[in-house]
Amino acid sequence: MIHFGIIGAGIRGSMYADTLSQNSYAELTAICDADQRKLGKFGQQGIRTYDDYKKMFDDANLNAVIIATPDFLHLEPALCAAEAGCHILVEKPLATTSEDASLIAKTITEHDVLCMVAFENRWNAPFVAVKNEIALGNLGKVVSINFTLNDTIFVPTEMLPWAKLSSPGWFLFPHAIDLVCWLTGDQIKRIYGWAGEGVLKTMGIETYDSMKALLEFNSGFAASFNSTWTLQNTLPLVYDLKVEIIGSKNSYYIDLQDQMVRQYGGEYKNLHTLGYSVDGRMLGAPSLMLFDFIDHIRKGKKPESDHIHGEYITKIIDAIHVSAKDHKIIEV
């Protein structure tokens, strides 16, 4: 049995806890959060609760840990977990500075533990289907990619109390840039970023409203990335994800806003079908990702989306922010 701890008992931490309860090879042994109010339900289930993750590592005899803290609070838990010899599943991005990402990656390598960065859309059915088509050669040469990933204003104003310490780049771009690298097997050589602000600042949230990036890849194609998190809350889903992949043989258009079931009546919305449960078993991409991580631990297999790749994605997004701030092209 693989004994897991979770750091962060919010939306993601709770979802991971539910997923662990559905896996016969793992169990949630301990959970930590600074907010004691979030821990009550876990204590009632016989799970050990902590308000200090260092004490959790000392006491709980863990094999693995899930870091589900806010984006900018991954460094210390990751270092502590690696030094404790625990395998690590960490939310994306690995870190929000290149320096933190490099230190995390170095420490994980030194302590020889497995790490998976939670680029969950690698387990999302539409992207898996396109990945398979590309592997079969059906796309041909990549000509162009356009990637849009937006959130409604609910996310930075209500869902994330720490939005002012993040940005659309840190919160949304990791999904998008990782997916393009994964789908194409390519890496980036040139970066130009742009950022817009105004709406959130008038609400006292000092961060960007939107970010754009144009990335040139080594094989000669360019990909545009567009993320805004101030869309109106009347959007049918809280997020809008659309990808256009144009190839020399075929092209693929992915639209996760269209969830195949549309509701009309008191309000217009899409029923979320890509993260559903069947007979109480969670089948969404984050849960499939965690099941896969458990199998990697069991088999001693290194994840593809590991700390080295996580460091790379952080450095790219860091460079996008620098490019947006300084209005300059950055060579990777």
C-alpha cells in the first residue's frame, strides 16, 4: 500500500483525496492545511490532520505526497518532500520563478524520488485522441497552432483568493504550453509575450487581465497562446478551451467549451461531461492522472511530465512575463 499525504485541502486537494479513496494500491494517510476548518471532515474519516507539513513528514511515514498549494507556494513543500524521500505529484506550474523551479528540480534529482507535474490535460480524452493521430503520422508537418484558454472573472475574484499573486500566464499557460510541447514533441526557440491590464486592478486585484504569447518552435512552426480570465460569468462553463492544430495532411479543431450536452431554460449552460463520475468512480483527467502516478510509483517508472519538464515550462512562462514587461523578443 502506498501511503499518501496531501498538502493543501482546498478544491484540488479534496478532489485528490476522493480519487485516492478509489484506488486499491494507495490510501490517504495524512493531510495538511493552514486552515483548520478545511481539515475537519478528514479527521472524521480517521485521516491524520496537520497544520504544519514538516510535522506531517516527521510523523506520518509517507511514501508519496500531493502538493496542492497555490502556484507560488510549491518551493518549500517540494524541497521538504524530496528530502523526506517521498514521491511527489505537484500542481502545475512547478514554480512561478525560474530560480525556484531549478532548485526544486535539482533537489528532486539529488534525492532520486519520482515527480509528476500535474499537466492533467495529457489525460483529457480529446487531446489523447489527437496525440494518437499525430503519432500515426496523420497530421503531417505542423504548419500552425492557435491555443485559447480563458476563464470567467469568477476565477480571479472568487475562486482564487490569491489571484493577485498569480496571472493568466501562471494559472493558464502551463496547461496550454505543455500540451503543445507534448502533442508535437518539439521545443521552443523564440518567445514574444504581451499582457493587458485594467479590469482586475479597478477591483483591487493587482494582476494582468490577459496575456498573449507567440512562440516559435525548433521545427519551424509558430504557436499563438491567448488567455484571459475576465470573461463574463454568463459563459456556459467557467473555462473556454479551444485549440486549432493545422498540419500539412490534416487539421484538428478541439473545443472543450462544447461538452456535448447543452441546457436551455432558466439559464444556458453546458453540462460538464469530460470530468464525470460513473458509479461514484471519478473519470476526469485529474483523477486518471493520479491513478497513472500511482502506477508509476508501483512500477518505479519515471513520469514523462517530470520535474525536468516542469522546470522547462516554468522557464518558458517566466520568459513570457519578461517579454511582456520589457516588450522584447527572447531567444531561448
